[in-house]
Amino acid sequence: MDTSVQGKRVLITAAAAGIGLAMAEAFAAAGARVHICDIDTAALADFRAAHPDITASVTDVSDDAAVDRLFDDAQKALGGLDVLINNAGISGPTAPVEDIAPADWKRTLGVGLDSVFFCTRRAVPLLKAAGGGVIINLSSVAGRLGYPLRTPYSAVKFAIVGVTESLAMELGPHNIRVNCIQPGFVAGGRIDRVVAAKAAARGISIDEQAKEFVARVSLRTMVSATDIANMALFLASPAGQHISGQALSVCGNVESLA
């Protein structure tokens, strides 16, 4: 099975930490040339210190002008593009819908969904010029299951599935494959914050909420950021050359988020 990405030019958004960091490290270790961005300047400074061979930009991907600058940087660093990974997203508010502020709704959609549009519209001409390529969008199991108290986040992740399916049809004739990955509960700081917020919203302990999350997974475990990175590598490689338009869950089979 050919899972090589040697020499591929890869841009990953929000990759200074978490899943994005795992993907950046995995692609670089597999021989790809990687450029990342992140809005967190402190995390990006740490990333640059640890990964001097990976170029990086400070970018708010919810801002189309900032995305234009990102692609200018990426083109200078990589000389073109073969793979775009739209990883950026935020958890958004945890609250009943009537208590969600419009600004929080807009920010969640801006970071998680507008960014996919802004980055993809800039990436497609580069992928066409390369003779084809790969776009991987990060959805979530919240993009296939309802998620009470997390409506803005779930709305973004469902929308990403629709964007993925539409782009796969539109771009397939140009040899551009488009898929999305739907992580489940990914162990790490982000899920710890989500568990704490949901526990507070429901008036239960953090330990109770964490146990409830895991009990809803068929394999009774969380997944790791490395698991997500491995799926991205597979989709970007020749081994995944006929996979497009798919929403692929890496979650241990999350049965419910309710």
C-alpha cells in the first residue's frame, strides 16, 4: 500500500497545537513540505522553535484579507500546493440556544466555516495548476449527530459535510479529491475544556461528564490526535486516490452526543 506523501506541498490551518500540530508533524515526518498558520502567537512561537524546518504564518483565518496574506506566504515557502487541510475551528459557546449571544454564533461560524471558504477559494487555482490535489476538511461527529447546548459548533460541522460533498463533485473533474474527517472525543486540552464547560452548563461534576462522554463511545475510549493525523495522511496519499466526497469518522463509534 502506497502511503507516501514525499515532496507534497501541504498547508494546514490552526496547526500550532492539538490535531493540527499532530498533522503537521506527521506530514513533515513522512517527507512532505509543510506550511502552517495559527492565530495563537505564543503557540506559534513554540512551534517555530520546535520545528525550524516548517514555515508558519500568524493568521486569523476568519478574515479573508488575512487568508490572502497566508496564501502569499505559503506560495513563497512551498512554490505551489498539493494538499490543503482546513483544520481551524473553535468550540464556541456551551449554552441553551436562547442564551447564545449573536456575536458568539458569528465567531464560531467565522472561524470554523468562513475559513473553509476563504482558504479553499485561494487553494483551488493552485491545486488545478499542480494537475490535481487534495482538500481535507475537519468536521466532527457533531456533524452527524445532534449536539445539545453546542448548536453553533454542530451547525459548522454539519455545514462542512455539505461543503465537502459539493466540492468533491465540482472539483473531481480537475483531479482534486475532497473529503472530511469527523473526529470523536480527542484526548487533550480542548476536550478537557469542553467537558468542563458542559459539566458547568448541566450542573454536574467534570468527572461525571467525562464518564458520560466515554460511555457513549462503542469502543469506550477517546481517540488521539495522532489517529486523526494518520487518516489525513492516508487520504492525501496514493492509497486514498479513489476516495472523495466522504465524511470519515475517526471516533471509536460515538453513538450519541445527547
